[in-house]
Amino acid sequence: MTLAKLMLPEHANAMGAVHGGTIMKMVDEAGGICAMRHARRPCVTVAIDSMTFRSKVRLGDVLSCSAEINYVGNTAIEVGVRVTAENPITGTVTHTNSAHLVFVAIDEVGKPVRVPPLQITNEQERANCEAARKRQQARIAARAKSPRT
């Protein structure tokens, strides 16, 4: 699923480029829509892996966030989001950043609920799923080590 939006002056930071928070919000929205479409339930964000901005996004660019499910556990869904900026005049497209997000499907009272399994149809999806499974195991291990507040 792809979410696209023209970047306008209200999206600018103090340096005149698109604010990183605007991009992060779009990444979260694209990932959330993708997760909800799979789960057919409301989904909430529980983790966003690091997000490094490779190049700036300029005002007037069309920012596109392409989201794809990498992994599905019992209640958790990992979604990969690739962000590109397109100059609509020249057609130049630049990969600006990517991120992995984890969402949990919830019921009417906000409790986690099971989600349908991921249907893997090719070797690329299998490789993406295996890499995501390892990331999820690392997240779980890190969470177990960190003290609760």
C-alpha cells in the first residue's frame, strides 16, 4: 500500500526542508493502514526501529511511503516502509529513508487479538519474513533485559 502527499510550506522545518516529524508521521500512517488491512482490526504502533534520513525532502516534492508486511506473529505485525521523494517536474525519485514498524491488533477494549497468518508467495517474501522474525526476536530479548518503569 502506498500513501503519497505533496509537501507544502506547512510541512517545512526551520531549514526550509520537510520536517522529519512530518515524514515519521506519514511512515506511521502508511504502516498502520497496511497492518489494519491485514488484521481487519484496529492496530496500534508498539515499536519503530531506527529511522535514518539519507537525503532531505524538499518542499514541492511528492513524498511516498510504500508499506509492506514482513512478518506476522500471534498479535504483532511488522511492516516495512520505504520512503521516496519525487520531484514532480523532473520525475527524479530519491529513496530518503526506510523503517520497520511493529503494530499490535486490538479488540474493542484495547486488548491484543490474534491476527491472520502471513501468506508467503515467493522467495523474496520468505527472506523478508525470516529477517523480520530475527528482528522481532531481538526486540523481545531487548525488552526482557530492560527494566520496567
